[in-house]
Amino acid sequence: MTRRFWAILNTILFTIFVPGTVAVYVPRWLVGGFHKPENGVLTWVGAVILVVGAAIYFRCAWEFAVRGLGTPAPIAPTQFLVTTALHRYVRNPMYIGVALVILGEATVFRSFHLAEYAVVMLFVAHLFVMFYEEPTLRRQFGESYDEYRRRVPRWIPKLRA
């Protein structure tokens, strides 16, 4: 089997367990299980936010597996620095995608607790990025990562690549 195949398979497994837990299982627990959403404009707005967030995450996960030949998991990181696709505009689009999924769920289910959870998730992600990911990537990729950091913002997307 090729390295790319294993990267894709491991990314799928990581996605099921980590973002799946953060964006599906914990929100379901916070809202008390699976509920049928109310009809209305807010439900559709939330659904769109959720789908956009999921699309962002899956697009970036694909880039990690196919271009970076690794996964989003720290135990199986990419072998190449991923600066393509959405990573041209913001350094942490996967976290943004997961947060959008949670905010979409908060909107669909009209849950302030889920909105609070999304804020907490982003705060924890920010700490993880600052104190683990960025130092690790600097050690792994050196000057190319420093140049990437100078060109691409951490959280607020730059509209021009």
C-alpha cells in the first residue's frame, strides 16, 4: 500500500474519533441527544453554517493526507508543510471548520450552550496551536514554516492568497 493510502485511512480514523467527538458526540450530549430541529429560517441558516464548516474541515483533511502525506493527529503528522487550498488564507482552517460545525448545530438547535462550547473549543485550540503546534512545526519545517507564518494569519483569513 502507498503512503498516501495510509495517510487517507489514518485521517478518516482520526476524523471519526477526534473531530467526530468534538463536533458530533459532545454537542449531542450537551443538547440531550438527537432531536428533530424546529422548522424555520434559523434551522436553514444553521444547516448552511454546519455544511460550510464540515466542507472546510474535510477539504483541509484531504490536503493533509494527499499533499502533506500525514494526518491532523500529532502522533502521525504531515511530512510536508501544507500551504495549499484553504491554508493559503489562514493557518488553522480545520479548527475554524469544526467551530463552524458546532455553531451551525447551536443555530439549528437554538442552543446557547453549544455556542458557548464553540467558544471554549476555539480557546482550547488557540492554546494548543500557540504552545504545541507552532513550536512543533517550527522545529519540523524551519524557515519554510517561519515564512508561512509571516505570510498567512493564524485565525482571521486573509482574502488574498
